[in-house]
Amino acid sequence: MSLWIKICANTSLEDARFAVDAGADAVGFVFAPSPRRVTASQVAAIAPLLPETIEKIGVFVNATLDEIEAAVRQSGLTGVQLHSNAGADIPARLRERLGPALHILRVVHFGPEAAEQAAFLAQDVHIDSLLVDSRTAKAVGGTGLTFDWTEARRTIFSETAKVRLVAAGGLNPANVAEAIETLRPWGVDVASGVEAAPGRKDPAKVHSFIANARAAVNSCEIQG
């Protein structure tokens, strides 16, 4: 199996470049209230200096369609990550305005209704991937908390999943291999788990996270 790796919540060109050099497939930028929040102008100064092959994903919470479109165009984003309170019609309308190349991810927060929600969203032809994350009463992402991987494997990350599933929430260099071995996701996403401080990446952690994730994929392939 191949694995898509996104290093999220970048706030500087230095951190984004290191993620790329360490082997990430995508870098993320948070456009929502957070210690890691960036502006479209900041990302517009970073994205053009990254390889064209690297995905640049904007994370949006409670943003309007016009706000998302404007950020994508100004920042040079190649994808958007929409949290679960985004309007159901937004993926289709983004596709109309920004075209088929835009990578659209929708977030599903793990909980009692997550499997049902994931199954419903998987039917939307405009959604490319579902990102399964944890949440708290105060934060919809970047919580540093894991969810029940065994239960998630049984209810969401099944062999019959018809959509690309990305695991997030509390991942770090020490546990990413276990998450991959349990969930067998299409991709993994990390933010706080590879930081030295909120908004500032730890190069050693980023390198270890990606190396451990790739090694886990190889192990899964050997084990069948």
C-alpha cells in the first residue's frame, strides 16, 4: 500500500520546506482561529517556493464559500480541508468555481455517529478524501488526542471503504506505526505531534514521523 502523508499547521517557509525534504506529500496551513493560524498573504509568500508536486492544503472552519475561494486563489492552494460544520453544498460549489484538480477533504470527528456520517459523505462525488480526527469541546483539530483506533477500524476504516480515508488526531512519531497497522489508512495527518511549540515544527520529530510511517507501510505489505 502507498501512503499519503500531510504535515499540517505550517507557519513558515522553513518548516514547510523541511516537511517536503523529509518526504511529505502535502503541507497544510490553518486558516482558522488557532495558535497556528496563518493568513492568505503569508501562505502566498510560501507556496510558490515549494515544489509543484507538493500539495498545499488549506484548513477551514466556519469559512464561507467566498472566503475559501479567495484564500485558494491568493495563496496558491491545491486543496482544502473542510470541517464537519461546512455546508453540504460547499464541495460541489468549490468544484464548480475551482475545477477538478482541487483536492477536497472533509473532516469527520470520531464518535457515535462518525461511521454513519462517513458513509453519507463518501457518496458525494465532489469529496476526494475523508479525514477522521478527534475533537474536544474547545478544539475541532490539533487536539493532540487520539481516538479509539480499534473501534474506528471496525466501523469506518474497513476493507470495504469506498473513499480515501486519512487518519489524524494525536499522531506522533511514537504511535504512527501502530495507527497505520491498525487502521490501514490511505493517508495520515499530523500537526501538534511534530512540534517544538505551537506553530513551530521540530525537524527531528517531522523526520521520525515520516520515516516511521513509511516503515510501517512496508511492514504491512510484508505481513500481507
